[in-house]
Amino acid sequence: MNRILIVEDHAIVRMGIDFLITDMFARVEVQQASTFSATLEILSKTNFDMVMLDINIPGGENNRMIQIVRKIQPAIKILIFSGLDEEIYALHYLNAGANGYLSKGASEDDYKVAIMSVLNDGKYVSNKVQRLMVKNILDNKYGSYNPLEDLSKRELEVMYLLAQGKWTKEIATILNLKETTISTYKSRIFEKMEVSNVIEMFRKLELYKTEAQEN
């Protein structure tokens, strides 16, 4: 019997995935968590075959969550499912140790394939990400055209919030950091991405997404 933990802060999404999984397997145990602290408590008590982990959950720490979960259950398979653009974020989370990355906007069939693939084979990426990975291997250009490769985990987090239109003060509140610290991260992001403002940063992200989709 498979044991799967769904980690998602929106109840309606958890219920939908729970229903999908229950319909897929004759024998399966599904549990749910809406915060990262609740996730760790459940993992400390019950062994699971797989955790479906949303990136943006209360108490979460982006891709550090992968390491934290594996400290509790080293053999657990981790399927990230997120609303973040997979062309930009999937490889980052796969490199951090996730077994798969699934877009929340994927079809029901894609959800089923992703769940079965991670449980059976330990890996899943969409066709888009597969093409991107193949291109990276063939021409070894990922480092040159991916503006995110040199960003740290925290810088990626700040960049994502900036791209959402958040102000420095808002980001400081969300991440529980000082405004001066956020300003420092912002300067580093601009320097590494070779831009001078948020608009240029956003355009560069969009340019990268377009290039990734075309390839």
C-alpha cells in the first residue's frame, strides 16, 4: 500500500488531489498538511512513500524544505507541485534533490503520470523541462543563458517576490528580514542579472521563459 502526504495550504486543492490519488489506487493511505510545521510533525510519526510538496506554504523555506524532509525520512520521494513557472524554477528544485516538478496548471493526466512516475521510477519532469534539460546537456549553454543560475536560494526568493510587484518593505515583512537586508539582496540580484531595475529584471525573466519554450 502506498502512503502519500499532500502538503498544500489551500483546502480545495488538497481535497482535489486527495480524490485523484484515492481514485488511482485500490489501496492507498493519504494524509494532508497545510503548513510546513504540520508536515514535519506528521513525517516524524508516519513513514510515507511520497510527499507532494507545494513550495509556497506557511512556514516553508523553499528548496531547503527538501533537505529538511529528507533528514526525517531519507528514502521518501518528493514531488514538487507549484504554480511557479516550471521553465524557470523546475531545474533549480530538481538540482536541490526533488524527484519531480509538476505544474499546478497541468492536466489531470499529467498529475497521474507524475504521481505514478515518482512512485515507481523516482523521477518526473514535464516534456517542456525534458527538452530544456536535453538542450542543456547537448550545448552546455545553461549557465550562459539562464539568469538564475548564479542566484542563491534567498536571492531567488526575493527575486520571485519582486517579480510579483512586492515592495522592499513588503518583502521584508514576508521574509521576516530587515529592509536593509532585502535592499542588499535586491542589489545582488540586479548585479548578477545585469539589470538596473525591476522592470528590466522582469523583462529578462520573460525573455528567458520565451527562449526556453522555443527550445
